[in-house]
Amino acid sequence: MDLSILAGAGLVLVGGILQGLFPVPMKFVRRWNYENIWLVFALSGLVVFPWLLTAFTVPHLGEVYRLTPTHSIVAIAGFGLCWGVGATLSGLGLSMLGIGLGFAVILGLSASVGSLVPLLVLTPERAGTSQGHLYFLGTAVMLVGIGVAAGAGALRDQVRKPESRERGVTVKGSFLAGLVVAIAAGLLSSMLNFSYAFGAAALTQARHLGVSPVWMSNVVAAPATSGGFVANFLYCAYLLRRNSTLKNFSLAEVRVNWLHGAAMGALWFGGLAVYGLGIYRMGDFGTVVGWPLLMGAVIITSNAAGFLTGEWTGTGARVRAYLGTGMAIILLALWILALAQRP
């Protein structure tokens, strides 16, 4: 195999590992509520880092946006706003269900819906082709995998002792409530893909102005994630006022929490940026292998992190077998969906 493809695959794996680890710093936060740490993460990961990278890598950035039709910019930011609602719910879902199970449900649904909806809306004539059949099959298999993994989560909460629950910032709620939140997060999180699907005009302008293909997607990513930040900010601001937790930001003894939040942002957006570099190195091969490789690395890494941080402490072999089976089915579904993307 070409060394460039192997290097690209390695970068994709690194990107998946980074994204799978991004919620971990939340477990080491002290004396902050969910809204405190999530707001710092959102500001760094959805605004500061994306725009810094875009400003450094995209020449004539202002010209790109000036030449892009207004409706395209609005679509990018609008879908980003909807994705931001999903991102907000993702934080809640990860806190309620745990990193591993939460990621499996959210990413699984996001991947399925993010692939299927653009097909049905933009190219409905393909629904009856072999490609469309693969999308439908992958979505069906994904739902089965999520169901099995969710069953593992329900069993976990039945047998786990109260003292073995997660440390750090957590959100109280039943398993069913957490599952509903994660499902909603997965459905809405797919809309980041819509920003790219319906924001092609901005990419075209970037190409015409000589922006490198390596960084071209940043002209969509930055406004999309900024739109997502708006939703996160509004929800966090509501919680800060309701819970009177704005004062937590000034607690001198937990200033390290700011670093935890920034680390979350760096891990999340860093994973996205490294993934882009990997896909570019892999060329056409990346459209088939890169995407399931990323999702698989995120799911495997997040589950490993969940085990290491005690999310499955006190559960037996039966519960873990359910989880392993669910994860295997989800990875199979990701591969089927990836095959559907081949030209």
C-alpha cells in the first residue's frame, strides 16, 4: 500500500483518538457545574480554534465570503446552529450515559442520518440504486447496534452500585432520559454534514481563489461551528442564571478547570483538523476508508476511556458482552455506510 495512504490512515486514527478523548477532562473538573465547563469548551473548540486555523490557512478569507451568495452563508450557519443544539445535547447525553455508550448512540445516529438525508434531498433518484440500498441497510444495521448497546446501558444501571457512578461533572437523570437526550443529539448532530452539503458555493469560491484543498473545508467549518456556538452559549447562559453558577468562574482554587475546558476544545477541534489532513493524504481511498476509520476510532477510544474512568465498574461479563456486541454491530453499520459513498 502507498506510504501516503498509510500516513493518512494514521492521521485519521489520531484524529479519532483525539475526538474520542475530548470529554475526558470533564471528569476531572471540581466545583464547576456542567454549564461552566461546557461553555469554556464551546468557546475554545467552536470559535477560537476554528477561526484561528481558518485565518492562518485560508488566504483571501474575506473575499471568499464576499463572493459567496448570502443564502449559502445563512444555510451554513443555520445548519451549524441546529448542529449546535445537538452538540449541547451531546454534552448532556455523554454526562448522563457515560462517554462510551453516549458516543456510540450519538455518532451512530449522526452518521446514518447525515448520510441518508442529503441523499434523499439532493439526489432522490439514487434511493432506488445499489448505493441507496446500502444507505438504507447501513441505517437499519445501525439502529440494531444502537438498540443492543442501549440494552447494555440499561443493564449497567440496574446492577451498578451508586458509589461506582462517574466522577467529575455529571448530569442527573434516568437511563431512559439519557437515551432520549442522546438520540435527539444524534439526529441534530448530523446537521453539521448538511452545512457542507448545502454550502458548496463557499467551497467553490475558495477553490477559484486558490485555497489549498487541504484547508478548503475550513471556510465551511468555521462559520458552521460558530453557529453551533450560539446554541451552546444560549443554553449555558440560561443554566448559569438559573443555577446562579456564574460566580464559579471566579473561584481561584479551581482555575485549572479553565485548562480542562480548553483541553476539551483542543481535543475536539484538533481531532477534526487532523482528520482533514489524513483524508487529503489518502486521496480517493479516504472517501471509503477514512470516514468509518474515524468513527470507529472515536467509538473504540471513548469506550476504552469509559472503562478506564470507571463507567462500567461493578458490571459483569453479561453486560459487557452486550456492549461489545452492540459496538461491533455499530462498526459494521459504519462500514456499510462507507461503502455506499463510493462513486
